[in-house]
Amino acid sequence: MDGAHDLGGMHGFGAIDRSQEEHFPHAWEESVFRLTLACGMLGRWNLDMSRSARERMEPAHYLGSSYYEHWLHGLESLLLEKGLVTAAELSGDATVAVREYEPVSADKVPEILSRGGPTEMTAEASARFDIGDRVTIVNEHPRHHTRMPRYIRGRAGVIVSHHGAHVFPDVHAESGEKVARHLYGIRFTGEELWGADCTEPLTAVCVDVFEPYIAGLA
């Protein structure tokens, strides 16, 4: 979707601030991180649904809040949508009802975190494109979650790698279904992305692109 979260290539936001050295400068941020992981282990949503929930923030709210505020908003949205809490409970205007869940026990957490969430799958169809192919990205503006950056849409680049097939996030975020789609590394020149007056003509950007995002050979 075209939202405030997709800021790649946009002017006016300044350089990326790399001064932060601590993972959690504020204690509440670590709490949000822990809550997000704990609630995710209930199995009511997946990673792409979490990303989609954050992206659906009202634009002014998104741009005016911090990284872990985005996480908190997304978590609250999912908890409400899945019926795990009520709006009154979240606001503190109601006593939190006792609900019976099956939480993951503490002794299993290290193994689960070390395993991660592999996305690689076996695709039924062979890859449509080969390394070295020059391809064009579709120029579409889906209203659902997508991992296709806005700044590459309609642009052409060269495939430099093939990562196999992985869970396609556009479908995974909407239905929870795991559909395998091939994933490529594509190199775009700065001139292709930013125009002939690109101040750094040797600049190139490599983007991992799912096969459905590719219109065809350029």
C-alpha cells in the first residue's frame, strides 16, 4: 500500500540518524518489543500481518511517532481485530477480563527465537527469469500490504541473484496463506531511479523483488 511508511527516495526527511547506540534507549520500548513477541506466539497473526497493521497507521500519527510507537499501535490494532482485548480494556476504562490462552512456556522461548521464522519454500513453477536478465517492475499501487518499494515501480533493473522461493507477503498478510513465489536480487542504477541529473551517477541500489512484482523483460 502507498502509505507514510514507504519513504524511500522521498525528499525533505533528511539523513538517517545513526547516533543511537542502545537497542532500547527507553525502558518502555523493550516492554513493547517483549509484548509483541509474546502476543505473536499466540499464533493469531503472522509477521506480514504485523507489518500491515503498522502501515495502516494514520499518516500524521505515523510520521509524528517513533519506531516502537509504531510497534505498539500495530500490536493494539491486532489485539482488537482478533478479539483478544476490548477498546475499553486498552484505554483502562474497564477491568481486563480473564481469558484462557495457551502461552509458550519460558523454557521454550530460547529455542523458538533461535529457530526464527524461515520463509523459504518449494515453488511449483520454475523461475521465470535468469541472472543477467534486464527486467521492468510493474507500475501498480496495491491497497494491501506489499514489499514492493514505491520508488522502483515502473523502473528497469538487472537481476543479479536468485534467492529461491519464499512466502509471498502480499497474500500472507491478507489471508495467512503461505504461497511460494520466486525472489530475485535486482540492481537498479541511480540514473534509472532518480533521473539523468542524479548527483551520484555511479550509485546503484539492489532490491530483493518477488516475481509477481516483475512485469517482464525490459
